Amino acid sequence: MCLAAPSRVIEVRAGTAVTECFGLRREVSLLLLDEEIAVGDYLLIQAGGFAFERIDSARAQESLALMQELMAEHDDARRWGESA
């Protein structure tokens, strides 16, 4: 199973985009997409660095908020020596 965190497009180049997710930037391929991608769009990206789906901003924000909440809970559990 693969979990893809929505990544926000911060720059579009020829066939690629620079994206940001949780403060990490990376360049990804747009080869698998058949639609125009613009700065501010959110993409789901495969482990190999290929964007495979554009998702709407509301869905992306909801997913990112939930992921942040889960990561914070995991960090709290580790701090108190609980198993995650």
C-alpha cells in the first residue's frame, strides 16, 4: 500500500513541476497527467516521483490536516514511551 500526501505545486517547468509538502520540495514528472497543471494546484505523487492525480484544494487541505494530526499523535506517543 502506498500513501500519497498532497503536494502543492510551487513552480511548473517543461514536463515537470516543483512541489512542496510538509516543508520538503522536490521536482516531479508530469508525464502521467493529461491536464494542465498550474502553480497552487495539489498533486498526488508516486514514490518514483511521477504525479498521477491532481486533487482539489479543499480535499488536499483536509488530508494534510489529518496527516499532521496523526503525526503529532505519533510524536506525543513516542515522547511518553508509548508504542505507536
